[in-house]
Amino acid sequence: MDAQKTLDAKGLACPMPIVKTKKAMKEIETGEILEIHATDKGAKSDLTAWAKSGGHELLKTEEKDGVFFFWIKKA
């Protein structure tokens, strides 16, 4: 998936992946995609809920070798 910005949140514990995601989302335009890499297991539910509450679209999630990947389209 073609993302305009990638956020490396690996090794960060909750709530830091969300904090960093909020900051990164401010740096992209509406309709652009942010790709997030995280290792915190809680990030899956946290980022899903955060995207929904902000009106953003969670396009895809994936897990590979203990790393969670998220693609969120900015509303």
C-alpha cells in the first residue's frame, strides 16, 4: 500500500503509539495514508478505536514477526 508517511512506533508501550500517531496525522493532508509499525500488542485495539473515533479510515492491518502494521487514511 502506498503511504505518504511512515511512523516507526516499534518498542513503544501504550499510550506512545497513539500519541505519536496523532502527531504524525497532523503532518499529512486529508486523504493521505499513514503507515504505522508497532510492537505493542495493545496497539491493534488502540489504533483501531482511535481511527474510528477520529473519523479516519483504517484501511488494513497486518502482523509479521511480532510487528503490527497499520494503514490509516486521514479523514
